[in-house]
Amino acid sequence: MPEMSESKKRNLIIVGLCVTIMLMIVGYGALDQLLDIKGNAKVTTNWKILITKVDSHSVGNASNVEEPIFTDLTASFNASLTYPGDKMEYDVTVTNKGNIEAELETIHMTDSNNNAIIFTTEGLSEGDTLNVGESKILKVNIIYDPNTKVQPQIATAKLTVALDFGQAGKE
């Protein structure tokens, strides 16, 4: 086989490189296409945490001055207590009717500042989670202090309880 001259080799390499570059340009052009992705997403949430019911029970000679009043996440109570040890118990049912889990962040209690009356809560407490569709009971107690040394002029107690909920699991 006859030997190729140096200039022919160089020309052949140049032509080969040009062909390779042209193939790369054609390949890039074939693969370079505009990719257009369209879509819609709709997120629907329903935040609906409510006091749905309040039941009252008396111990001793205690009674309601008026029936408990409740709206959304606030309940008001007005109890008459006759003797030390009398107590009104209120079962406050709180329900999650939304589609987001909720956490009880704070229980606010505003009372009539009668030193002979004790206000307590049990059951549902701060930090508790209320799952979707779930109901829990917050028990509110209004108690005429059995150890009181000074009898009040008026043995009635007004109490308002407000509940603050936030989304559960948020960081």
C-alpha cells in the first residue's frame, strides 16, 4: 500500500473533524427542543374548629344563673354557688369539622375575680392535637372553695373561656 503524504493525512483529519463537528451540530439541533409543561394544582383547606356543645352538671346547691353561651371557640358561664364545696361542671365539646389537624395552643380564662371561687380545667389541654373529624371534651369547673375563710357577699361566678388553636405539626 502506498504511503500517504503528510498533507493528505492532515487534510483527511481536517475533513473528518469537520464532518464530526457538523454531525454534532445536527445532533444538537435535533435534540434542542422547547419543552413546555403546563398544569394546574388546587389546594383546598377548610379550617373549622368549633365548640359544638356545652353540658352542665351541678354539685351541691350550685346552679346556672343562665345557660352557658358559646360561639366558635369561646364559651361563657354564669354560676350561682351557695355553700363552700358547691361546684358547677361544664363539659365543653370541641370538634374539628375542617380538613386540617389542629393543636390547642392556649386556653384563656377570664373570670369575675372572686377570691372564694376556684376555676379549673381538665381533659383537653394545651398541646393536645384535634384530628380531622375528632371531638374532645374540655371540662371546666367553677368551685366554691371549700377552704375559704371569708365568705363573699355574692357567690356567683362569671367565667369566659377562649381557645386558641393552630395547625398541628407545623415547625
